[in-house]
Amino acid sequence: MKINLVAEGLLDRRRFKAWQADTHQAIRAAVGRAMRDSGKGMVEQVRSDMRARFRSASPKFLRSMHAKVFERKANVLPALYIGSKVPWLGVHEQGAVIRGRMLIPLLPKYQRIGRKAFARVIDALMRSGNAWFMEKNGQQILMAENLAENARALTRFRRAERERSGAKRLKRGQEIPIAVLVRRVTLKKRFDLNRSVRVELPRLTAAIRKAMTRV
């Protein structure tokens, strides 16, 4: 007896490989969609944590945290990246000790001044000769006089001095503390990005499972 066997359907090696490739691409697409959709919610949660930890966080700083899905390689499953473009955020994740001669602005916690803006203030005071150091309680304090020619540069610091002293107005020529000179700053850990992302992983996992059931 002679029996001829014919491979059909998925028993056909070529069809099986084609089915494998199509299924793999469908799975990749489903995982990618789930990651893109869930990534938006995860980023919002991380931004909420940042807002709580960095009370004076600017909108630009919060927007720096973003999600991105890497899915260019056809033979590799997509990967979800959540991170910030701000290079110094890692310092607040781990804590650090910074050494060097640094001027720390003497402003209330709720009032911020950017690095460049503060540098312009110091430059304006130095150019006008209206800046000097005095020692107080073992600290080197940068001082300036309340002069009309430096009115714009001293706006924030005049307001801070009025709040400290309770005075409604400052006299012309009154000395105003601007900054304290320090040689070491210890930054404590303030933010845990890994934790913020981990608590959202179950939601991402559920989204991927739901997407896979449709493949």
C-alpha cells in the first residue's frame, strides 16, 4: 500500500512560518498600543508625585517627565521608557553632597529665582560696586544697599527683607542681605522615580493582557 501525506494549513512549514511572523507582529503592535496608552497615565502619576515632592515645581519642570515607546526593532518587543530631560533630577533621587564656593539666595521657600536670573542680580550689584560680605553668626553674608540704581535687581530681596522685618518700606541706603556663602551643600533624597513607576505597573500589565486577548 502506498500512502501520500500532504502537509496543509499550519503543518505546511512555509505557512507556519508566515503565521508565526504575522502573530509576532500582531503581538508587538498590541503591546506597543498598550504601552503608549498606559504610559500617558503613568506619566501623570509621576508628575503628581513630583508636584508633591517639589512644592515649587514649575510647569516646565513637570512637563520634562515624559513617556516614550521604543519599537523600531521588528524582532524585539517594545519597551516603555519613562524619564525626564532634566539632567540633575537624579541628584534628588539619590541625594548628594556638593562642595565648592556657592551663593545661596536668601529668599523665602515659596519664592524661587533661577540660576541665570540670580547670576544677573549678582553681576549688576558687582558692576555698581554695591555688594560686600559681612560675617554674621559665623556665616559670610553677601549684602547690598537699597539704592535706586539697583532697584530692579533688588526687587525680590527688598520684598523678602520687608517680610522678615515687618516693615512696610525700606529706607534708602538700608542694608539688605542677598545671599549666604557656603562651601558644602547636602541634598537629601526627595523623589523616588522607580517607586512612582512601580505602583503603576499592575495597570500597565492589565492593559497589555487586555490588548493580547484581541490578537
